[in-house]
Amino acid sequence: MADRVQQALAADKQLYSRHITVKADDGVVRLSGYVWDPPDLVEAERIAGSVPGVTRVDNSLELQRNGQGNSPVSR
């Protein structure tokens, strides 16, 4: 299931999902890592939840400010 969610995230042309890690256990998907824009926090969760078999999404994604790897990270 984690692979299917990862593929769904990668297929979305608006979402840069390279830094999103997906783990799945019995229908529950956990998203971790970071995205660049605040709307991507919600969009990643929406995409993951739309994959057949996903019963719950735990969204632990963080927002990477200004797209810089050494910048502070906030939720």
C-alpha cells in the first residue's frame, strides 16, 4: 500500500513529493518528510486518502520554509 500511495503522490503534477516518505500498516498511512508550500500539506493528505484501501492518513509532514535545506522547519 505504501508503494501505491507514493505512486499517487508522484503522479500529481502540482505536488513535489520527492521529500515525502510513506509508511503503511493495515490501511493506516503515515506521511512524513516535508513540502515547500502550505497547500501541499493538505493536498498530500487528500491524495493519500484517495488511494483504495487507505482507511486513515496520519499526516506528519512539515513545511520547509523558502525551499532551503538548512532553514528552520515548522508545522
